[in-house]
Amino acid sequence: MDEPKNIPFLMRRVPFFILAALVAPVALVLLVIYWRDLDDDLRFGHLIFSVILSLFFVVDLLPRGMTQTVLLAFTITCVWFITYIVFRGKKRARHNND
């Protein structure tokens, strides 16, 4: 699949995945900044990858115990909620186009 040439260098697939592997929260912030500039396919692939790596990053920084468990559960719940909203919006958009 070809990438559009008008997106910033750091938001292309390979540089973004390298950045996300090194510092996942920074990649997540970049994704939020350039959200409207990306295509849907590229956007959701980046979102899933950066959220998963951010979870690993955050879990390593927190002390073991209840705080880590609560934050992980909260983050997973937020990701599910956002995913539901996005897919519901796409379904409505397709329904309105028909």
C-alpha cells in the first residue's frame, strides 16, 4: 500500500514504528497532533500500535500493586470506548451514504 506524500516524515510507517518502540508516549502525542492529516487505514494502525506500546511503557514505570492494575484497567476501558465510538461513527457514515 502506498503512503501519501503529504504526511510528515515521522508519521510514515517505519519512522513512526521506530519512534513508538523507543518512546511510545511521544508517538501517541504526535498521533493526536497529526490525527486529521492521516488516512483512516494509517490512522488506526498507528493508534493501535502506539496505545499498546504506551501501555507497556506506563506499566514498566509504575510501581507494582494496585495503582498499576487500576491504571491498566482504566486505559483498556478507554481504548475500548474510543474504538466503539470510532466504529459506530463509521457505520453511521456508511449508512448515511447508502
